[in-house]
Amino acid sequence: MNDTTHAAEGAEPKVLASADILKVLTCLPHRYPFLMVDRVEQIDGDLSCVGIKNVTANEPHFQGHFPGNPVMPGVLIIEGMAQTAGVVCVLGKDKEKPSLVYFMTIDEAKFRRPVVPGDVLEYHMTRISRRRNMWWYRGEAKVRGEIVAQAKVGAMIMENS
């Protein structure tokens, strides 16, 4: 599925790509229960994208966090941001051979409200910087348009040998 955004007056509209779960699985080494993104939409190269995570009650972390009051751990929300950015970094490399994405930094993380089963998390990621095989992104996690968490994350891409 492709989306089109409205470009400046007289310019061609920009076509934004998406990656379904099968494409996400080819980009990331993560698997259930540690895969924190179901699809990535509105991909604009490695500049920006929106990852989608459908939060369900049967996820294993809810058994202990917290019984009777399930709340998605904040560290997993940040991991979902990083995985979303990792997908677009790998897609942008245009290589047949898969790469490995290693988390390097988390800065300025803030949590605004709990994420619970039934929520649809959107990871809005925007590239801050890129240097050789390293990328830095600003992320906002949103539920129904409301920011629930935010952070800056950095990652390094290594070739899988």
C-alpha cells in the first residue's frame, strides 16, 4: 500500500512506502515475543516513518507488569521506536543480504501516560542525523493522536556475515 502526501504548489506529490509484517521480518532479527512493531507506514526514505504496534492482552510482559492492571513497559515502547527506525535504515541500504541493527543510545526519554492492551501504538520517527553506518532518530509514541512517550534513539547497522 502506498500513500500520497500533498506537495508544495506545482510540485509532484510524494509517494510514501510501507512495510507489512513480512517485510519487517526480513529487515529485523527480532521475533515474537520481542518484535515490537507490526508494520511501518509513511516511509520517506530513511528520513521519517510511522511504525504501528497493536498492543494485545496476551503479550507475555503483561503477566508480570502488572497482574490485574496490565501496563506496557516503557522500555518496550522505546524498543519499538528503535525497531521502527531500524526497518527504514535497513530498507534504505538496498542490499540483498540482511543487516543487523544494534541499539546505541537512548536520550531524553519521557513517558506521558500508560499504554494498555487494546491500544494501537504509533511510533512517529524522524531522522536527526546520519554518519556512515550510524543513525539517530527523534521518536514520539502516540495512542489516538496523544503522545504517550518520546525519546531520541541511536543505532548502528552492521553487515550480517
